[in-house]
Amino acid sequence: MSLWGNKDELASAPTWLTQTTFVDLTATASIDAGTDAIKRAEHGLKTGDKIKYSKGAGGADPTNFSDGTSYFVGTIDSDQFKLYDTKANALANGDVGRVNITGVAASGATLHSFQVVPSDIFFVDSVEAAVAGNRAKGFQTPGWYRFNNKAIYDGTLVALANVEITNTAGVLSFTSNTDLAVGDKVVLSAAASGNEGTLAAGTYLVGATSGPTNATLTTLEGASIITVAATGNAKIGSVNAGTTVKVDHATFRSQAELLIAMGDATGTVTGATDGIDGQDDSTVSSGATLITIGAALADVSYDHGVSGNGNANFAITVACTDSGVVACQLQESTDGGTTFANIGSAVNSTAGGSEVTLPVAIADTSKNGFKYRAVLTSALADTVTSTVKTLTVT
């Protein structure tokens, strides 16, 4: 099962078609060297898009461009965009990581192009489509799929207390654990401002969390929120009378959408090499698990009388056979292990796997006896659930 945009003997027949923006980079009207902007009327690209650049047949690269390289888009407006080395830098849309455009290309027999590279489109061959684990996730027919975790909201808004804007761009801080997780919606009833910066009224998404008390917000489109960096923090409620902060918690469901079915007269489509790392994709075809657990979760004890409020840390060592990243989501059960719910946000391992620390916020002894487990997910939709362990708080 291969990601789009990389060589796979079957992935090239047909190549999955995505938006391609053509620009004549030999023309001075197509660039602004002062702002590193590429000019193309109604380019249709979005901030954070990954795009693959091509100089075209017989063409030449402008300085600091490299044919066949993938970049990330930072948009200026509907007619101008910039290029960055990473998605994070593109979302920040500043000077860091921006491609320095110093002049036009020397020549070009055809137009230069930028093709969007989707991160959520996979190719599934007929052997993979027969594996029970893949079929359970919706990969039941050979072909091209869009696969992602879709956020579901029930519209229930929970009020958050003691929220402040920090002097770090886009970060909200809380005095206690609010169980915010990546993907949650945060709603400000009115604009919030003070020494620490400004956020307009509206709805935002939690882009990242840092421990139990800090969350970085993004717009609904995924661009970073920039606040005015200043000294001194103040609670939103204390400096903005009447402004409330509420959260609509997200739940995620895996969603596999068949885009193009493939197969010959017998319905057979069999893959050759995996486009991600050049290895045969038999790890998927054979049905062997992609994720393995090394050091598993262990029971954890926490002495609140000695340590006070803090984190009780579960640890798990994981590996992924495709050398990818494993997302580790800790789940908590308050009823002895009958039902589990996500707590906090998923923590990613390093590529190939590593030890991951999964914290549980401790405010008192109320979590004594609660049960915990980790749900591990790879980029190729494989999922493994750890054994259940107990937290003892004294």
C-alpha cells in the first residue's frame, strides 16, 4: 500500500491526478524577488499544501529551486504564493525556511509546474484488499483510496475557566488540566486582548498540546494563529469582561473512501515495490502486523502525598516495520476496564519506533485504581492495542 507521489509499479497506472498549477518562471511578471513570491492568477493553492515542483521538459530551474523536489505552500493571496521547506514553516508563513527567489529561470521549453501531493491517498492492491485488518478499515476493493481520521463533533460546548493568552504565538494556557486534545474546537465568544496579545472572536482548532496546561491554536483551515508577543500574562476573563472560552471535544473515526477501483478481467491487481522506502510491500500483503510492542505498558504507582500535583507517566516502546511513525493514544477507564476513552492527545514515536511517554495528570487521589491502555496506529492504518494496566495513587 503506497502513498501517492512515490514510485510504485502500479501507482503509475494510472497516476492519481491532483491539482497542477502551471507558471512561467522565465517571466519577470511571475515572480517578486523582494518578497519571494510566485505570481499566478487564481492559483488555487492553500497554505500548508505539499506540492511537487517540476521544471518541465527542456526547462531550467530558477536559483534555489530543485527539479522534482517537494515544497510546502505559504499563500499571500489568491494570486501569489511562497514556498517553504517544511509544513510547519509554511503554516507560520514567515521568513524561516522560505525559498529565496532571486530571479527568473534562464530558459524553459514548457511551463514550470507545481502539483499537489496529498498525504491521505493510498494505493491498495488485491492481496492487501483481502487482508482482514485492511478490510475492517474499509480497504475492500483494489484501487485508490483516501484514508483519514475524520473529526466528529456533537456540538456540546464545555466552558473553560482561567484561560490566558501567553506571550508565545498562538498558545493558550490553563491553570489546570482541561483534557484538551488535538482537533478539539475552541470557541471565543468575543475578542480577547491584553498585555499578552490578541485573539479575535471565533472558532479555532487545537493544533498541538504541550503538557496538560498549554494548547496551540490554529484556524479551521490549519494556519497558525499569531498573537502579539509581549511580557506579562493575564486571564482572559479578568481583562476581557464577558468573554467566555468554550471547547467542543472531537472524536475521530477512521474513514476510507474508494476513489478509483482497479483490476483486470479477473479483478486481480498485485503490487510490486512499496513507493515509500523501496521495499516490497509484503509486510502489508501478508497481513503481518506493522506495529510491534517492545517494552509494554506496566502498572504505575504515584505518591501524591510526596509529589503533589503532577504527571504519572506510562511508557511503551514501539516499532513500525515500514520505518514509519507510530501514533500512541492513551485511553482511560474509570469503570474497571469495561469502557475506555481517550485522554490527552496522541504522542508520536520517532520514525521506526521509540519509547513513548504517556502522561496522566494527577491533581489528587481520585484516579487511584483507574485502568489504562495505549492504542497504537501507523500511517498504513494498522492498529494495535496494548494490554490494560492499573494506576495506583496514594
